[in-house]
Amino acid sequence: MLKQRIILAIFLASLAANAVGVLADPGWLCLPAALLGWYVADLMSGLVHMYMDYRPCPPGKQLNDMFFYAGSRESAEYLALARDRLARINAFERLVYDFKNHHPRPDALGRRSLWRLIGSTVIVATLPLSLLLLAAQLVWSVPGWVVAGVLALLTGGAFAQFFHGSLHRAHNPWIVEMLRGARLLMTPAAHQLHHDTLQRDFATNCGWSNPLINRLFAALRARGYLGDAGLEPSS
Ligand SMILES: [Zn+2]
Ligand SMILES: [Zn+2]
């Protein structure tokens, strides 16, 4: 718990330290660069989501017992079952399972802690990249607009699953409501289009990249990829 807070604090501090580079070299290019970074983060959220939704769970692990469990998910029986099944798969496969589990039980995502939602993304990707950007700024004179673009990308990328969770939660921090009001985050109604068919609108940050991802999805389906069998675990 303390370790998680320290990692998050280091990450936020690194973002703030990087932002100094934008303030030191401001210019009109910073705004379009930041919007482009925000778009790319949205695109990545959508591509990862599309892949994870349709990537089949490993067969032979009986994850279906968990997925289709009919009783209470707080019962001792279910918790023991979940412990047993999750021990059979690796961390990445658990993430894949989580994406599928989200469809029949969308509200569970809204109840998760911030760390559970973004911890792995921060550790494996955005924290190292943020520190690299900081190191690059110390060694070279990186233009402010480049820093602005990368910062927007790192922020949108790091908080992608938190933003997705916020779409399944009635009460959100003011910053989420503010970004939604500014159209920098999508609305629950817009995200519902994904849950209605599971065949469109995979991006969950601002949704700007959904027209592009929808075309990509249609093209891949037409070629026989992303079949429905991948949406649920088999025995
Ligand atoms: Zn999905
Ligand atoms: Zn969702």
C-alpha cells in the first residue's frame, strides 16, 4: 500500500517536473501537440481494448467456471474458485480475462481502486517513459511542444483504465467532470455504444479515435479476425 503510493507519487512528480519544460519553452505549437498526444493515448486505449476483448483466454484452465458462476461473487465458494483459477494463469492472461469479465459485470470496474486500475500501466510503461523524458530534457534542449505532446500521451495512457472506470461510476472526482465538460473525456452514454454490441467504440478516454478504430475493427472482422469466440473463456 505504502509502496504503491510512493510509486504513484514519483510518477506524478515526474509529470510535474516534465511540465516545467513546457513552461520554460511555451509556444502555440504546445496546444496542437498536446491534443495530438491526447488523441494517440485514446487510440492506444482503443487498440489495447479491442485486442484484449477478442484475444482468446488460454484453453484448459476452466476459467469458464468463474466467468459463468451463477451464485454470489462474495461467497466463500466463489472466492476459493477464483483463487484456484487465477493461480493457473499468468498476469497478462489475468488482464485478458479482466477485459472479458468487464462486459457482463461492467460496474465492478467502477468499484476498483486507482492502483488496481492503473498500477501495472504506470510500472511497466508510463513511469519509465516519464523518467526517460525527464532525462532527455536534462541532457538535450527538448522543444516545449514535444514535451507537451509526450506529457499528454503519458497522462492519457497512464490513466486510461481509470477513465474507463469513471464511465462506470456514478460519482467521480471534479477533474473527471471538468474534463468531460471540456469534451476531453467521453460520456457514459457514448461508452454504452461499446457495451451494446462489443463491436465498436473501443476507445475509452475521449473517444476521438473511435471512428478510426471502428473502421479497423470492420476490416479485421471482414478478414476473419476478432471472432466472437474470443469474447468469453472456454473450458
Ligand atoms: Zn470491451
Ligand atoms: Zn466499459
